Amino acid sequence: MCLAIPVRIEEILGDETAMADIGGVRKEINVALIADLAVGDFVIMHVGYALNKIDPDEAERTLALFAELDALSQQDIIEAAQ
């Protein structure tokens, strides 16, 4: 299964690369497919490639859902260990 995730652009490095924040981790990604990219934009990233820009509110909602899923998963692990 493949999953594309929203990431925030932290720094433009060159014509085709940028530094993205991925849950607190900074990673260099390819942004060749995105026109008019700016620091602070959110993009959908898949295997290191930015596919398209997305609305910041939608990105934040999606990231909040991922965090909620992680918290529930951690809770399940703790309960299973007891």
C-alpha cells in the first residue's frame, strides 16, 4: 500500500529540491512537479516527490488525523502489554 502525506516546505534549495518538515523531521524532497512553490506551502509527498500543493487547512486536518491514529495505536500497544 502506498501513502502520500502532507508536508510543509521549510526551505527552497534549488530549482527542483526543497527541504520539507515531515512530522518534525527535515527531509530534502524533489519539487520539480510544483510551480510557484514558496516556503510555508503544504504539498502532498510520495516517496520523496512533491505531487501537488494542498490547502493548509486540509493539510493540518490530515496531519491531526494521523496523530490521532498514532495515539490510538500506542494505546492499543500499551493495553496489549498489560
